[in-house]
Amino acid sequence: MNLTMLLCDAAQVADGKLYILGGGWSMTGPDPVPSAIALKIDVDWNEAEVVHHWELFLEDADGRPVLVDTQEGSQPVEVRGEFSVTHPVGIPEGSPIDVALAVNLGPIPLAPGTRYVWRLVIDGESLPGGSLSFTTRARPPVAS
């Protein structure tokens, strides 16, 4: 599988295509804002008809899970899902098969002036291109 990931303000999939709003950033904040991750996955021909499990993990710069407070206590920021593909009509045998996924996220409270990484794992494997780094802006000094 080949993978392309992009941070954006919002994303959606329609008719197998990704529609991306405000894509390609690597700085945000300092206040929490909604965001999204657009994913384009090229599935190998021989992996059609197989259910693939994916997981996205938000980690700090040291690779530790980012925790947020919830009603159930502190929880890591993680998103999971599954996808599968069929052999499209009219595509030559052996061609990669496109999968488009859009993961839209609500505002996540993150520490200002900090580096973070979204890490994607498919079927338990980290793939080349399977991480996105970004930084939250520092808060401006308070005028006295």
C-alpha cells in the first residue's frame, strides 16, 4: 500500500474523491480548532476483497500518546476504522485501487508551543508517509 496524508481544516469524500478545505498546514492554534486528516490510500490489486483496519494516534514529539480529559477520565486521542475495496470495472489487472478517507476532528485542547504527530497504522503496520507533524503556536505575551 502507498499512502498520502494531509492536514486540513475539513475534508469529505464523495464519489471516491477527496474534497479538502484549508489543506496543507503544519501550524495551528494556540486555541483549539476543528481539523481533519485527508487520506489517500493505494491498495494493491491482490489486497482487494480484504477488510483492512486502520488506526490514527496523536502523539507528542517524544512519541507518547496525547491524553485528553473525558467523562471517563484521561483518554488517548485515537481514531479507528476499516475499509475494503473491490476490483473496479475497466481497470487493468494489477493496478492499485484508490481509497479516499476523511477524518474530521473537533477541537482538541493541545498545549501551545508544542510539536505533535498524527501516526497512521494499517493492519498493524506503519507505512511510509504514515505520519503528519504539526506545531501549536505559542500564546502571545500578555500586555501589562
